[in-house]
Amino acid sequence: MNLHEYQAKALLTGFSVPVATGLVINHPAQAADDQLPPSDDQRWVLKAQIHSGARGKAGGVLIADSPDDIRAKAAELLGKTLVTHQTGPTGLPVHQLLIEPASAITQELYLAMTIDRQRQRVVVIASQHGGMDIEQVSAEHPDAIFRLYINPTVGLMGYQARRLGFALGLSDTALKQFPALLRGVYDAFIKNDADLIEINPLAVTADNTLLAVDAKIAIDGNAAYRQKALFATRDVTQEDPTEVAAQASGLNYISLTGEIACMVNGAGLAMATMDLIQSAGGSPANFLDVGGGTSTEKVAAAFKLILANPRVKAILVNIFGGIVRCDLIANGIIAAAHEVGLTLPTVVRLEGTNAAEGRRLLAESGLNLIAENDLAAAAARVVALSNTDSANKDSANGADA
């Protein structure tokens, strides 16, 4: 789960990480003169609060030089759909703004903390070259990226923080400040079950102190049961609505960009199914795991999610009947197909207990359900059906023209 910038900064403040004083608004009128954070040079930064980076390049970060200018630019940003290279073409809605005083920055550093699963360590990633082009720096100058691995048994050591501070070229006040800042980030990471904490930029200000100008935090979804307060702040307007609906139905769903929908019970089997579709020349439209104890209700909910995607041209259902018998699964598929009015060509591969009976039920259903025994054959069949559907639509469009 991602946090908004203002939420991330509030969390980091609790661990003594220095951030600017800010005001969060969802209406321009809330930026009243007496509510604005004080600014020495009467300049403020307005930041669109969306779950995406590269906001500045997309027009989501604006500078204002008076309270009236703040309100005018707030009206410009609030309610806007912001499209960045991370959001995709649909963009994300701007419902809130963070207003902060502009900072006098002399250097922009990069600091992040995530998990290196291969090494089984928390890794600190840092660079002297922070800011909007950090991805380009990483690609073109990998030697400018520093990595520090933290042993989970002993945690972050003081000498590690000092060594990284020297590597970043810090001096005097900033160098003395850095170990405590890094300790605060590490404590926040561990205690909140974070997957990622990114501060970009970590600014060196005109008085040689450090300031987290921006902050991004992602919390491990598996920790929802013990991070209830954080998950209560989840902003579903920033997430794929289909994925949100899937979670409400107890389904594991991730939207992809292809044209062949998948419905599978088991995450590993779902990955293998998508690989075979790709190998057969197709492109998966989604990852969808309905779980081991598949029910008619879950299958119906899954079909509804699939049919909500206008790109889908064919469906592959791949179910292994271990916990639930295949004949019961087949009846569930048939009932769900009737409920949702399924018309798309659908290939169903059943394997496991009572698989033959399940395939017989599908064949006699009178629906556009094609039973296959072999998974590779099922993948090839659904790709062929998808291509046929595309060709028919192209032909129809040509005839209309």
C-alpha cells in the first residue's frame, strides 16, 4: 500500500526525520492566509498528492508567490487528472494538495531504503545526484549510486551511517545530522513494515542542514493485520478500480495490457498459464487467482471483472480440482456464465478430481465454453480464438467503412 507524500512525511516526523511544515487542502478556500505555513521569501510549493513520481514534469508541482496565487493554482490542480510516465495514459485524480514553503536548496541528494530479497537484507541506496533524473543517473552512471546493506540481526550501525555520509560528500552540520536521520528512516522502515522509503530529494539547505523535501513510502500488504492504523488511511481512488473490486471479492487480480483474460486457481499456476499464453503468441490481459476453494460466487465475480475490460477478446480458465472437485467447478462456471451473460469465446482446462465429468458438463452446457485437456493446447486454442475475434472485428470495421 502506498502512502501520499503528506502521510509519508507525517510518519517520518515521528522518527525525527526533518521535513518542512506543510498544509494539506482539498479545496482552494482552505488555503486561507492565516493557515499557510510561514515562508521567509513569500514563495510556496504546491504539490499534487497522487501515488506517482514524476509529478513535477507532468505539471503537478507549482510555485506560488502570494496567498492569492496559491488559491488560483490550487483551483487549477484540484480535480485535475494528472498523467505521468508512471501512471499510464489514464492518469490519477488530484483530490489533495500539499502546500509547503519553498526551500533554499544548495544540493539534491537521493536516499532510499528497500529490501534486497536475494541477500535477505535491508539495503540503503543513495547518491549525490538526486532529483527528477535519478533513473537516468542510475542507468548512465551506476558508479554514482551507493549501496549499504544492513544485517537484520544487529541493525543499522553508526559507522555505516557515517561512512555513507562521507560518501555523499556531506560536511559539518549536515554530516553530523545524517546518522540520526538515517537511523530514523531505518526505524520507520522496520516498525511500519515498509517495502520502500524513498526521499528524493534529500536536500542540503543554504544553512548546510538536511531536509526531506519529498518522501514516498510503500507498506507491505502482508502486514495489514498489524498496521491497521496505516491501512485505514488507504486511498483507493489512487488504485485500479478493478483491483479494488477484486480484493473486496477475495480475488487476487492485477490488470495487464493484453487481450486474453486468465482465470486460474493458484498463483503459481496463474504465472505458468500467462507464460504459456505469451509463448503461444498471445498477451495476457490480467493475473487472476480465484483461490483454491473456488465457489460459484467467486467465479461469477471473476467473470464480471474480466468482462469489465474492453480489451478482452477471449478467456482462458485453467482450474486444478484438488480442494474442490472439477464437476462442481464446471457447474459453477456454467452458472456464472449464465449470470453474467458470457458471450466471449472461453477455453476451459480442467484437471484433477472428476475432470472428465467436468468437461462433459461444459460440453453439454450449450454455452460458448470449449473444454481442453492439455494446458499448452488450451493456450494455443485461446490465442487462435483471440486472433479470429480480432480479424472478424477488423473485417466488420472494413465493411462499415
